[in-house]
Amino acid sequence: MDFPHVSGSLGIVHPLCIERGRNAEVWDEQGRHYIDFIGGIGVLNLGHGHPAVVEAVKAQVETLMHSAFNALPHRGYLEVAEALDRFVPVDYPLSCMLTNSGAEATENALKIARGATGRQAVIAFDDGFHGRTLAALNLNGKVKPYKHRLGALPGPVFHLPFPSRDSSVSADEAMAALTRLFEVEVPSDEVAAIIVEPVQGEGGFRLLDAGFAARLRSLCDEHGIVLILDEIQSGFGRTGERFAFSHLGIEPDLLLMGKSMAAGLPLAAVAGRASLMDGLPRGGLGGTYSGNAVACAAARTVMDLMDEARLRQWGEAFEAAIVTAHGDWRERFPMVGAMTGIGAMRGIVFEDTEHATGAEHLAALLTAAREAGVLLMPSGRQRNVLRLLAPLTIESEAMDEGLLRITRALETLAP
Ligand SMILES: Cc1ncc(COP(=O)(O)O)c(C=O)c1O
């Protein structure tokens, strides 16, 4: 399928056009049915068209569609701010600003960290992903396609290897790289912020080493550096907890949220300590659409629906199904390698074999799976990690059917 009037620089994964969706299932314009393991790239943890969200959105559309919060505050924004204070498990009172997208949240977090510290440098991680706007993309730990051909980008930004049981980098190696950075590249008192994903999304669903996370936390405290945790993909229940930082035992100074926050409506947020959030002059933060009333109505409903018990239950059911399927695939198919991630945020590494690279195997699987009626998405620096982002609310029959279709697709691949 061609899209002649759409920029060819958009990298479209599946050449089809979706018409409607219900929970974990979608139908294209030809009426073909698919099980959706992409979930709007992590936006649909509560599935397509969750009835409670649809109802809240309809009611809001009929009451107030928009008010530019900077000019004329509205109740929805205030309620989301209060709900976030209850929903985000940190020990301090939370202050926030709402944005339209994850990248915009990243950009604003950089402004907030600069404003609060009077410093400019930022440390990010190899294979990390924080958005596609100019400052955000310079934080991404991957050149192609994000930074290629763009020239000078807003800096200074430095990258460290990402320590994880899902990569070959240990906590000690990453700490040594950080020590070297402070000695060779940039003094610690010029660093405004360190930004990291507790579980890398684009980078291949890799869990940050918990010991390293603790060392990072104390190092930031010691040097007055703002620790920004980007949970735009890992937050809102994806890992079985509200936020993945709970698995690591640390708290952020600033937290980035987005994607599943408003179940499909464009809404994201930067939230954190008021002492940081209040650091810029009045008017230094804002935006015409940020915190749109309809998106706020969706977000309030999402937070009501995601109570602790349900999240754990959904996360455990999802994880159990994937772990079992992965065990079976790994025994049967030579290109299927290790499983990455945690909870319901799981990736499957595709290995090189004598016939093809892991990335080629995964690309072939994406096509075969689509033909078998299931939609999949790659991740990882080499595009060789299958990321499974079906809604947490997926019915067990749909999950079984989806996994069966993936198995059938795997059976068609050359070893
Ligand atoms: C961890 C992370 N941060 C930031 C972003 C950027 O969010 P958006 O696409 O809403 O700008 C993404 C998007 O994939 C993400 O996964």
C-alpha cells in the first residue's frame, strides 16, 4: 500500500490502513482482522476504545473541549495534577506540567533542569530514546535514523553505556564510564541532569541494573544533578507496577510520562519536586494545547482504572503467557534467543543464524505474522528485538490466538 501524499521519511512498519479497534483487536479497511501486539507503541495499555474512557471522553466533549490552561485554567488539568500526585509513588508532593507528547515532556524537563541548576550538560545512555524534537533527539543513544543528516544539535550531551542484565554491560563498567566522563569530558558541577529509562523501550526492552540505579541516585544527590526518569513507555502499568522505578527502589527528581497516560489521546507530563518545577520564571512553561480538556478526562479515567491490584493481575497474566510461549519458541526455532525486560514489558531477541541476521529474521517474522493476522513491532539498536505491547487488558482467548498466530508465522521462516 502506497501513501503518496505522506512524507516518505516516516518509517512505516506495516503497509496497511486500520479502520477500527476493540481492546486487543483491530480491523483494516479491507475488513481483515488482526490481534494487535503493537498497542499504538505502548499507548494502549487499556486497549482500543476502553468503554469507561470512551464514556468520559464523550461527556467531556459535550462539556468543554478546550481551554488554554495558561490563559484560562480548567478543572480537568487540575484534577489530573491531583490524581498524578496520588498515582505516582514518590515520597514528596508532586508538581507537574502537562504536554502534548513525550518529546515535549522531554524538552520541558531539560528546560526545568537547566533553570533549576543553572547548568547545561546532560548525560544520557546508549540506546536510550527520548523523542524526535531537536533537543530530545540529541539525547537518543542511536544515530540512525534519529540524528542522521541533521548537523549540530542542542548540547552538551554525553552518553554512557546502559548497564542491564539484558545487555553485556555491567554496573561497574557503566560506573567506570561515568567516572571517566567526569574526569575527561565534563566536570560534575556542569551537569544539569542525567536522563534514563528504567526499562529502555526503543532500545530493546532492557531493564536498568538496580544496583547501578541506586548508585546513580546517590551520585545525583551528591553532585546536585537532577535525575530524570523517562517512563513514557514503561509507565502506566506496563511492567505490572504503576511505574518501573518501583522495581529499582529509587525515586526520580523529575518523571516523564506519556503514551498510555490518556489511553490514545495526546497527553504527556513532566512531574517532580516543586523546588525544581518552580525554577523557571513565570511563563517559562506552557503551551496552547497542553493539558487539553478531553485528554485530561481520559487520563483521569485511566488512573481510576489502574488500581494496584488490577495492574499486578494484568501484568502477571500477560507475563505468564509470554514466558510460556517464549520457552516453546526458543526450543523450536533456532533464531529465537533470550527474553528481555520485566513484567508485561517483554522483548524477544532474534539471533543471527547461518542463513540470516537476527534483524532479517525479525523483519521476515513481521511480514509473516501480519499475513497470519497479528501485528508486531521491532526494537533494539539492530532492530532484532521483538517487543510485545498488546494491551494489558487483552482477553486470554485473544492472547492465546495471537501467540498461536505468531507460532504459525515462526514456522514459515527459514532457519
Ligand atoms: C521512552 C520514551 N521517551 C520519549 C518518547 C517520545 O514520545 P512521543 O513519541 O510521544 O514524542 C518515547 C516514544 O516512543 C519513548 O518511548
